[in-house]
Amino acid sequence: MIAGLIVSAVLVAQAPSPAATPTPVVVDVVISAGHEGRPESCPRFPRHKCNLGAPGERQWTPVVADAATRILRAHGITVARLPADFDGTYDVGAAVFIHFDGNDTPCSTGASIGYHRESDKPAAAAWHAIYARYFPYAFMPDDFTTNLRDYYGFRQVRAADGALVIELGEVTCPRERAWLAPRLEWEGALIAYYLSQRIGKGEVPDPGPFLK
Ligand SMILES: [Zn+2]
């Protein structure tokens, strides 16, 4: 009896962590807020660089991600709303990892898009076309850094049509920061529209220009 209890305790202790679970979660879209949950999550993910983002980025990405998620869910689209570090894998129509850029030389970058697979180029071009209608500053070339091309989160999603890192502007650039600050919820609405179009579900309306 006692021996049996000890064996059970050992087995429980050796049970695989959720990270080892091979079954992917199936949802319409993944929306991850860049740097969200750090630094608290860093010890559990020692293979990730514990990057805390540009100043203020960690506060802003969840606002955008939550706005997009709320709108998508209201239109019947299933969303896995994830922080920066997460367990498991996801089988989705599309995935976006939301970021803002920062640079030691202010106003030297701008908005950008990252993706690992050449087949995600059309998804990137579609987001670029939507965002460039409104974003009045520079767009960097796709994958202009290796962090964009080889983003760690790509390993945990299998997206039918687009797994993208989207950087919404450079927060270390005062004029871009001032432009972005009142628009975070609107950015979320634009992303919701984009994702709905991309996966052909939900008919989320185009929010149009920011009006407030
Ligand atoms: Zn970032």
C-alpha cells in the first residue's frame, strides 16, 4: 500500500509538461501580444530570449491584441489569444504576433512584417496594403531583421495562410509614438478586419480611418 503510493507519486512527478503535448490546438486564428507576460514567464522558457521590448511596447501590444480578439470573437471567429511565451502548438487559418519596433537611432525604422515561409508573402502583402493606407511613416522591407524571419513563435503555429510578425510602427520615434498612442484599439480593429478577410470567415467590417 505504502509502496504503491510512492510509485504513484513518482509517476505524477514525471508526467509530461503541457509543452510536450503533441496534439495541436485547432482554432481559426492565433493572436499573440509581443513581450506580454515577461519577465515573469522567462524562467519557464529558458530557450527564448527574455526580450522585454521597446519602451512601452509591453503595455501596448495587449491593448491591440485584446481589441482584435474581442471583435473577432463577436463575429464568430475562434481566437487563441496568447502572451509572448506559451506552451503547445496551434493549427490555425492565420496567426499574428503583434509588436512595435524600437531603435537606438530614433526614427530609423517604422512598420514592418516578418514571416518565415515564402508562401506567407501574399498574407504579408495583404496586411501591408491595408496598413499602408493609413500608416503615414516608413515601412521597412519584409524580414529586414533575422528576428522577424526566424521569430521563435513561428515554431508553434501551423497556419494555413499566414503566420506573421507585425510591427505597427517605431515607438522610439516620438512622432510615430504620438500617432500610435490614441490608435491602439483602432489598430486592433484593423487587424481583426485583416484576419477575417484572410481566413474568409466572420465578415468583420473594415474600420476605415481612425476618427477620434
Ligand atoms: Zn517587440
